Amino acid sequence: MDINWIYLAGEWIGTAAFAVSGAMVAVNKRNDIFGVLLLAIFTALGGGVIRDMLIGDLPPRIFGNFHYVLLAMVCALLVFFFARINKDRFLKEEKHIEKINNIFDAIGLGVFAVNGARIGLDAGFGGNIFMLTTLGMVTAVGGGMLRDVLIREMPFVLSKRVYAVAAICGALVFSVLVRLGVSSVLAYGIGWAITTMLRLLATAFRWNLPKAF
Amino acid sequence: MDINWIYLAGEWIGTAAFAVSGAMVAVNKRNDIFGVLLLAIFTALGGGVIRDMLIGDLPPRIFGNFHYVLLAMVCALLVFFFARINKDRFLKEEKHIEKINNIFDAIGLGVFAVNGARIGLDAGFGGNIFMLTTLGMVTAVGGGMLRDVLIREMPFVLSKRVYAVAAICGALVFSVLVRLGVSSVLAYGIGWAITTMLRLLATAFRWNLPKAF
Amino acid sequence: MDINWIYLAGEWIGTAAFAVSGAMVAVNKRNDIFGVLLLAIFTALGGGVIRDMLIGDLPPRIFGNFHYVLLAMVCALLVFFFARINKDRFLKEEKHIEKINNIFDAIGLGVFAVNGARIGLDAGFGGNIFMLTTLGMVTAVGGGMLRDVLIREMPFVLSKRVYAVAAICGALVFSVLVRLGVSSVLAYGIGWAITTMLRLLATAFRWNLPKAF
């Protein structure tokens, strides 16, 4: 079996989920169609670009994988036209849509977290667990942070339920398992599952990290 | 004839136009003289720095071309002292000044869009039209986005009339023409004209891209 | 005598000071414990990461120096738990704390300014005073700018008393002295002292740079 198939499927699901989430935010902020496309692309692919800039893998690999940009654009256009045609439904069922979006987002977060760590591994940084974990986190939450900065929201990474922490856990578990000799595919699946599960549980049970006051 | 002369003239005009635009925003936001200088430099040169970081041309070429920084600083100081001496005129004629500024900005946008694509071409990415176009857009709008993020404005790239789209069109036309064998100087002029014209027309006729609602 | 000892001590003091400053801002903005850790790390280490990305020293050296991250995290946790346990004292004595923090911040600013220039020197850019000075400024104020953008404050670099200018002066003096043949350690100490003194004096005497109006 070609194990790359799993990585590829994961990346497509993650990209689509993050693009939908970015486009929905952009529509809600009353951006024009270009703004919707740009925010979807930033959300879906921004984390990977930052990761590639950090490890010096330049130009960022996204420039050689136009189909991810295309996928993000298609998702953004679907959201845009759905919102345009069903304005009332979009606004009325926003909470419902957000719930569905949250599930996709949790899946995307898991994929991107382990995938960032895996790319660090492939780039030869396997001896540095701290770096692999950071690359996983950056890949997973970097795009969302860019989006939040651009639309002038407080990046929810800083205050929202266990979001970056879930990404860190998955990337860390992946990195440690691979170091311990576990097969890369198995570690990939376990890390992905941990991040996605943590995030879904945190949403369902309204987990929050403690604040000072 | 030395064709580099045209590129050079374009870069000087673009840098000056963007620096003036950045400095005017900074003065309006009541920044001190250092803030005015910094925002002028960010607006004029930030897009090129991001482009160089993306293609791994490090350190960014601006570090070897101090005269561009100097030009941006001179423009910023001119704006600063003009505003300081003619406070009333600056505030009263703001709309008038903004109109003039818009024209320079459109010229700068055109130069920077084709120039970003040309630098990508020189760096050996001629086979990747998507990348050349993106580099052109980043060069043209990156500095303005940095400025908007720093002064906490919604980046107008996301919502303002055909701004980034004009840059994309010019960079795309340049990239395609060069690919088709058109001489680089001619393609440069055509791409530049397209971006600048689109932007001026969009301002004059208040074109906007559609919104979802 | 091992002169590296001085550089190391400086970096530890600077990192700790900036981490405390970032963590205090994060606590005040009601971020959760992860947000406090992240903002402390960004404030303390973000400037160095941007510097390394500019000179192409990738991955940024911070990935090979986990103890700086650890130091920033310990400082952040101390601030977090101090604030959690002494909420009333934290809020009541905020001004007092801010004063102490300002002193540490001035020390950190000085270290980071000369250190950024020194790293540029070691990377072979000694012939370019403009670049060394810029690298010093970026190292010193980059982390704070990132923090301000993330928490949606106007970066005080743009409007606050002689902050970036103090960093520029120290980095410039260091770069020029080294160029003139002064020993690197002596230049380091002088540059550091100049930045820290300028900043402390600016705070004490409420110096501000002129505004246009």
C-alpha cells in the first residue's frame, strides 16, 4: 500500500476545512470576493508557508503545489456563493454551520499538526523534538493567526479552548513515537487522532485553560 | 539603450509613491517622526522584503541598496515637515492630497507588480506563472498590508476597489507575455500600464468587487 | 577571561526581561496560561527569529537553544502564578510593577540591540553598517512589535518615547566602533550602555520625538 496516499488525503481534508473556515470569517466580515479568496488561502496555507520559511525550505512548497491553492479557492467560492444565494439561511443557521465547521477545523488541525512535524522530520530535524513540535504547532495554527491579525480579531489561539495546545500534543506524540521507533504512518495516525479528539472534546465540554484572573 | 534604466526609474517612482502614502497615513495617525519614517519604509519596501524572504534571496536585496531606504526616508521627511508647517492646509486639503497620492500609488502599484514578477523570473522561476504572479502581488501589496496591520486598520487589500486584483492582472500579463517570447522590456511596460490603468479606472468609476451580502 | 560569558549573561537578562514584560501584558489582557506563555516567548524571542529569517540563518538559532525558550517559559509562569495568587496586589501595584519592568526592559533592549548587530557581524555583514544597525533594531524591537500586533495594540515603537531610536543608537555605535577597530567586547558594552541609558533617561524625563501636529 502506498502510505503517501494517507498523507495526501489528510492534507486535502485539512486544506479544505481551513479554507472553509477562513472564507466564512471573511464573508461575515463583509469582505469582497477577493478578500474571501485571500483569507481562505491565508488560513489554509499560511501555516505551511511560515513553517517553510522557518526551516529555510524556500520557496515555500506551496508554490510547487498549485492544486492546494486551487482547492482552497474552490472552497472559498463555494462558501461565497452559498452565502450570496442563501443570505438569510447563512445568517440564521450560522451557529449550526459553525458547529459543522468546528468538526472540519478539528480534523484539519490534527492533520496539519502531525504533517508539520513530519515535514520537519523529512528535512532532517528528527533529533530535535522541540523543533518538530513547534513546526507542527506553527503549521496548524499559523494560518489562523494570520487570518485573525488581518481581520483585526484577537487571535483565538491566545484565549480559546485548548486550540494550540491540542496541536502541540499531537505533534509531540508523533515526534516522540517516531523517535521511539514506531512506524511513521502509525505515529501519524495516532498524533492526528489525539489533536482532533482533544479539540472536539474541548469544544463539547467547554474546556478552557486557566487564566490568572 | 540600457534597458535597466527603465527598471530603475520605475523602482524609484514606485518607492517614492509608496513612501509618501505610508508617511501620510502615519502623520494622520499622529505618530512621531520615527513612526512616520518607519511606516514610510515599511510601506515602500516591505513588499520586496517579504518577496525576497519567500524566494530565499537572503538577506533581502534592500540591505544592499541603501539608496532606496534613503529615498523613502527623504519622502517621509518631506511629508512630515510639510504637514508640520502647513497643518491647516494638510488637514483641509486632505482630500485633494489623497487624490494626488492615489495617482502616485497607482503608478507604484504597477511598477512593483511587474517588478516582483521580473525578479522571480531572474531568480529562475520563469516556468511557474502562478509563482511569478504571486510574487508580483506580494511585492505590490505586501508593504501596504504591513502598514495597515501595524496601524490597526483593516487591510484595504481585503475590501477596497480592485487593488490587489489590479496588481495580479499586471503581474500575470507580464509573466504570460514573457513566456510567449515577448521582450522583457515590452512586457514590463504593458504589465505596468495594465495595473496602473485598472487601478485609476477603479478609483475614478468607484469599481468594487462583489460581496456576498 | 572568556568573553562569551558576557554575551551569554546579556542574552539571559534580556530574554528574562522581555519575557516578563510580554507575560505581564498577556495577563492584563486576560489571556489564558497558554496565551501568557506564547506572548512571553514571542516578546522575548520573536525579534531574534525575524533577524535570523532576514539573514537566512535557518532554522532560527532559537531552535538549537531550547534553554532560552525554557527561561522565557519559567519567567512567564512566575508572572502568571504571582498574578493569580496576588490578584489585588498585581492590579494595585501595577504602576509600581511597570516601573520595575521598564528598567528590565531597558536592559533587555540594550542587550538585544548590540547582540543583533554582533550576530550580523559574525554572519559576515560587517561591511554594511546600515544592515548591522537594522539587525540590531529588529532584534530589539521585533518581538515587542509582534506582541503588540497579536494583542491588537498600536505598536508603541511607532509612538512611544525614543524606544526604537535608542536601540538604533546602541547598534549603530557598536557597529561603527567595531569598524574603527575597537575590541568587540568593549564596543558591546558601550553600545549596550548607550541604548539602556537613552531609554531610562527618556522614561525618566518623558522625552518624546516630535510629531507633525
